[in-house]
Amino acid sequence: MSLQTTVLFVFVITVQSHAFAASEGDDAVDVDSIEAEIGKQPAAPDKPVNGSSSASPENLKDPEKLSDLSRLAPFSEVSVIQRRFLPKTQRFQLNLGLTTIANDPWFWGVGAGGRFGYSFTEAWSVELAFLFLSNTEKDSVKDLRANLGIITNSIISTQGYIGVDAVWSPIYGKMSLFSKRIVPFDMYFAAGLGQTSIANAKSSSATALHLGTGQIYAMSKSVGFRWDLSWNFFSATANPTAANANPSVSTFNNLMLTLGASFFFPEAKYR
């Protein structure tokens, strides 16, 4: 018996004994042997030589023994495509939350808001947005009235908003929550038009341009936590005063932050 035949015989016996031990319930796995066989694989050339392909009939065979691992071809590219955890296509969304105006220097604007929308695809949807606010004077308004004698009933404040938005959701992913839970999320951008209800103005409402962005964090396939940052732009004329009998049109903007929950229905029929 030649030396090569002896080595091959010992190798086959060793492999068979490992397989028998595993079938008998032994948890030990000879990972070193597997890695060694895979490491024998030569590096694949960038381009086939003389038009030949590395995917020969022999290489396409399923491995039957440990030494066959050395002729397996590595993946040139691996792509993972995963559908969104919280599906939105052909579903309605009802969002309810608490809202505050973040940039009003004269009033504390706090209230409730909501959205009702329909998703045509995972990326595109349309929403009806509504908002009701209660305004409380800040110290700056009180100081103008008490210390300077300025009439403050001409300072415009926002009372509410209703409008329609087109919503685009191009970004989705996952995040770790305190290293305890993986939370899928969508990020969206919205644009639309609506009517802003205002006080202390010649007209009780004004046409507003709305821009917004936010995220929806999926708690389940039907419920999610949603934050929204909206920016409303509108023009209005304040009430006339003794000092300014003919006030000019002024441009205003409201930066509003909303935190709330979204409910999706009907029940998803996929995923």
C-alpha cells in the first residue's frame, strides 16, 4: 500500500468516525477540519481564462464528503431583500397625538392633532391632517401690556389647522432599543396645503403651505409610535389698533411637534 493510499484511508476513517460520533449525540464538531478543507480552495480569477467558466459540471455537484468543500465556489454577491415589518400598502392609518408649537415667541400653543390616511404603496400615501390648539400668553405678552402699555390683541395666534398632504416614505430600517429589542421604523416626508385657523386677525383663517417629516416605529403589524415635525407657512393681517390703523400683511410660520400613536387597518394579509 502506497503512502498516498494510506493517508487517504486514514482521512476517510477519521471523517466517518466524526460523523458517527455526531449521529450518536456528540455535540463536538470538528470545525478545524471544515475550515482547512475550505481553505484549500484556490482564489477565483477575476475573469475566466480563454472564455472558460469556473462553474464546471464537477464543481456544480453537491458535496458528498469533507474534501468536496475545497471545490465549492464562493458567492460573488449576496443581497438580502426584506419586506417591511409593518406593511402599509392598501391600508388605512389613523394617527392621534399631542401637539405643541415650538417657535411661537408670544403664546404657549398646546393641543391635540391627528391624521387619517391611505397608503397606495409602501412608499406613497395621502393624508388628511387636523389640529386643535389652546393658546396661553407667555410672559413677553404680559410685559408688553403691563409695562409698555401696548395693546396685544393684534398679536396673531394659531388656533388650528386642517389640510391634505402627499406623503413619501423612502427610508426604512431597524434600530436597537436599549440593546433589548429591535424596532423597525419608517421615515417619511410630507407636503400639502390647508387652512390655518387664527385669532387676532382680520380673517379667521388663512391658506397655509405645510411641510413635514417624521418617523413611525412599529410596535406590531397594526400599531406604531409616531413623531411628526411640521412647518406651516401662511400670511395674515393683524387687527387694526390705535397706533396702526392699517396694518400690512405679514408672513408667519409655525413649527409644530406631534407625538402619538398610529393604528393601521384592515389587518395585513401578507408577511
